[in-house]
Amino acid sequence: LGSDGAGSVRIPAAWTHLVGIKPQRGRISVHPHSDAFQGLTVNGPLARTVADAALLLDTVAGAHPEDFHRPPAVRAADAARRDPGRLRIALAWRPPLTLTGAGPDPEVRRAVTALADTLARLGHHVEEARPRYGLIGLAFVPRATVGIAEFAARHPEPALLDPRTRSALRTGTRLGGRVVRAARAREVRQHRRIGALFDASGFDVLLTPTTAAPPPRIGRFDDLSAWRTDVAMAAACPYAWPWNVLGWPGVNVPAGFTRSGLPVGAQLLGPSRSEERLIALAAQLEDDRRWFEHRPPV
């Protein structure tokens, strides 16, 4: 079981050949935090198979009496045994604005293209599209850094915090109050704008790479400054975090391997409370591609 505030269930799942489910906000309690990281962070399962991830989701789902968010229950394990039907799937390559100019690595694009071809062969209509992300990062940064400041304030020994964490803490302290309230107030408009992909355009699922880059080498982010760390992370992982701002569900599925054998993933993203559809589609893909049979070389 992991926590996902900007992709931290889906990204490690993509880079380790696992299924990772980021559920709807409130699906799994984050108690004793009623609204973790200003609503960005949820808990979710990682597993080798869709059925296992769905079973864990059913097992841990549920609200605490003090939780702010209480979506109606889903039956994830049943969805993993269900035909998803014929779906309209939007394939998006362009990430939200991160000021890094990041796009998918050719190896990632090749793997996700092959996954999209599989979806088309299974009978789904797959079409390239561009979600209207807008300046969603202006809502993410205050919420994320204020969340860091709130958590850091409870640390028993703040001097032990990483310098990058302390830098984010200072930013969060500056962006608290009216700024973060304004960022949260924009969520309704963001739901309408990005949700038009599903409502007005009629798509059922959005397919994107989970990350723009294959797994980095161990130590890639060590000893970077706070700014250089943020830039490096945004360039490698520009696709996952908007769904944390929205609070909507997404599933990472294994998309294949680079030519050197490193795993990469793809996201199946949906509108509010669409876990069952995403899980059914992921299970159909798994039945065809049988990714759980693959093991990395020793």
C-alpha cells in the first residue's frame, strides 16, 4: 500500500513493472489526516496483477468518521472480472505545462504506442486528443508545499529534514492562507475544463505515459539543490500529478520494456469515481499482454 500525492503509487509501479491504483479521493481513509496534503494525497495499492490490486483496494477502502471525502463504495474485485465493453479512449502525448519542455522519451513513446495498438485490437476506439489542462500547476504548487509545511510542523526534530524539504517548507509557509484557499477554489473549474474530455468529447478513458522517462539510475537525484530536484522530477514525471489536483482515479499498467530491459508504464485515467471501468480495462489488457509472466534478468 502506497501514498500518491503527485504520482507516488503510479510512478514507482511504472518503473517496477507493477499495477498501481490511485483511487478516487476519499476512497481509502488517510486518517489521522482528514485531508492529506490539501487534498492531493490518497492511499492506493501496488501489486503484480490487477486482481490482487483490486482485492487490496476492496479490503482497505472505507472512510473514517472524521474524513472530509466519502465517495460511494465500489466493488473493485468484481470489476477485475468484468468485460469493460467497447470504450472511447483518448491518447494524449502532450503533458501539462511544467516549463521543462519535457515530452516522452522515444522508448516510452514506443511502449505506450504498442499498448494503444493493443487496445485498438481489443475493439476500443483510440484517438489522439489534447486535454485542456490549463495552468493547473498554479493550483498544485501551493497545495503541495503547504502540505509539506503542515507535515513538517509536526516533525519532532525539524533539523533532520532534508534541505530540499526545508526549502519546500519555506515556500509552503509563504503560500498558505489566501493563496492555498484560492488554489483549492479553482478545483471546480478545473473539473469542468478537463472533464470536458469525458463529457463534451465523449471519451471514457484517457491514456498517457505514466512517466516521460524510463527509470533513472540510482543516485540520479542525490545532492541536487531544491530547484534542480524539482526541475528534474518535473521533466521525468510530468503526467501523473494533475489527477491529484482533480482527486480522480487512475491506474498504472505495465507498458513494456526499453531495449535495455527497463520497465515503463502507461496511465489509464478517468473522471470522478470511475475506478471500476479503469480496473476492468486494465484487467482486459493484462489478460492479453500477461505482463505478470515477465521477470527482470538477474
